[in-house]
Amino acid sequence: MVLEKNYKKLPMKSIYLILTFWVGSLLISSDTKHEYYVSVTNIEYAKEQQSIQIISQVFIDDFENLIRQRYDETITLAEDDEPEIVDEYMKRYLEDKLKISINGKAYNFNFIGKEYKDDITYCYLEIENIKDIKSISVVNRILFDILPEQQNIVRLKLLNKNKSFLLITENDECMLNFN
């Protein structure tokens, strides 16, 4: 066979270089990016606590990329020795990109904390002292500034109403009325 003859003529160093190049290109081309760029933000009203409870879910790698671009290029999320400043970066970013108005009045939320599960960052937020809800408006621009194809799902569960919205860069706001 011609291939066998050519293979036998190659010096061992050449075979090693070809094999190294081939394996290296496989490792480089295996991309850890995911196919979709989406976040999910769940917003519920806890009547007994008179609070709006928010859980915002963002892919860890996307959030890490954002923090590296905006704040500190050395940050790696979901590690045991993660710097404490990461919570502050997340809080600052979410305060800038996630806006909630209730009955026409803008509210700030408390950043309760975050946790990592699988490849998702779960950010826990809360707005306290909400006694009456006639309407709620949500602007969600999370990751729009670094990922133009980003989509943000907002799920509202308030006063026996469940409604989901898909927000994109051209339409980043949703509203639910209870009148």
C-alpha cells in the first residue's frame, strides 16, 4: 500500500510533530461556549414577607467574561478561592442592568447572595416592604452590552398571575398590570 510506504519513510520526529499538531488543534478547536445566550429571571411576590423575591440565572462563563471585561481580568468564578469582591461586582452590574418599578415607582433591590450550580450562577435579590402591587415593570439588559445575541427570559409570578416574557436588545422591557 502506498500510504504504508510513505508512512515508513517519515522520520519519527516528523510523526511526533504531526501527531502533536493534530491533537493540539483538536484541543484548541473544542470550544466550551454554549449554543444559546440566555438568562432567566424569576420574580415572585411573597405576600407574607411583603417582598419581591428575585432569582436571576446567568451562565457562569458569560458572567465571568463580563466581570473580566468590566472589572478585573484575573477573576475566575466558581472557584473555592474566589475573591469576596465578586459579590460586589455582580451586585453593581445587576443594579445597572436590572430595573424594577412597582406601581410606577423605581425600586432598588438587596443583593442577598449567589451560588453556582452546574454551569449557572444563581443571584438572589429582594425588594422589601411591598404591600400593594397594581403594576410591575421590568427592564432586563443583562449581558446585552457584551453579547448582542443575548436573550433574557423574565418570569413573573405575582398575585395569582403567571406571565413570561422574552426580552432582546431591541425590546428590553416588560410590564404586567393587575387592574
